[in-house]
Amino acid sequence: MKHLIIYAHPNQESLNSQIKQSVEKVLEQQEQKVIVRDLYHLGFDPVLSLEDMAGQRKGLVHEFIKKEQEYILWADIVTFIYPIWWTGMPAIMKGYIDRVFSYGFAYRYDLGVQKGLLTGKQAIILNTHGKSNEEYSAIGMDKALLLTSDRGVYSYCGFQIKEHLFFDKADRATPEAIQAWLSKITDVYTITN
């Protein structure tokens, strides 16, 4: 299978980086094809401009956006790895979605009815956050995150959500907790393939 990893964290020593490396390792051990798009390393410009918006409606995008779209079309499974900051994805990931998941590429409207265009592709979302899962559950933030990302972005564009994992208390995770998370990730990718 062909795997695309879209990664967003500026610190290469972060827990998110460990998660990315773990996913890469599992997939490489299974001899899967893997491409990683590290948005910070690429210096991806997340700002959706007026020019972008006008072009999207005409099916015109910058060459570097077209290249990102080609990676998505190539992949069978797209993994999104990013932290939850201020109860949402980092600006660079949101900007990636704004610019790359453009009208006519990721979705369109047929007679006023929205249609996702990335059907047949699976998405795996791996997030870290500082709060505990219990705190998020108590205030409904867990459901809000699933609604806004999974339904509002990924499913909207046609992805089948294979898995969405939240790794809590990430800023104070013990080595044992991290090892358990990495084992769970290995299980997800072993089952996926």
C-alpha cells in the first residue's frame, strides 16, 4: 500500500516526531511505500490568499499546491500527525487543508449537494494534547474535535476514517505511557495493512 504522512510540529525532538518516526518504521518494516510531508521543514505557506481563492474556483492552483495534491492522489492511506493546540490543529496544518483540499480537488457541489472527491482513501489521525482524555470528555471537547476534524474536514472530503487516536497529557507523558502509545500505533498500522 501507499502511505502519505502529513506531519506538523516544529520540534524534531517532540513526541509528535517520535510518533511520526514510529509510523515510518512500522511501514518500512512491512515494506510499504511511504512519503512524508513535514510541513515545517518544507516551510509550507499556510496563508490562503485572495489569488488562491479565485484560482480554486477555476481549478487553478500553484504548482507546489498541485504537487501536494498529487501526493494525496498517489496515497491509499493518508496519516495526519499533529498536536492539538488551543483545541484545534496548528495553523500550518489548517492552512495546508485550506490550500490543498481545494474546491474541485477535495470536494465540489453538484446541484447544491456537497460531494467529497477523495473517496477510496483512508485517513488515520494521530493527535497529542496536554489535557487528560477525561477532562476533554467531561466538557465535550473530545466530541467537538471529532466533529470538526473528522466530519468537518476528512469525511467531508471523502476520506474513510480508519482511526483517530488522541494521546493525552503529552507534555508530561511518562516513558511507559509513550511506549504504550507507540505499541498502539504499531497495532493500528499492522491491522490497517
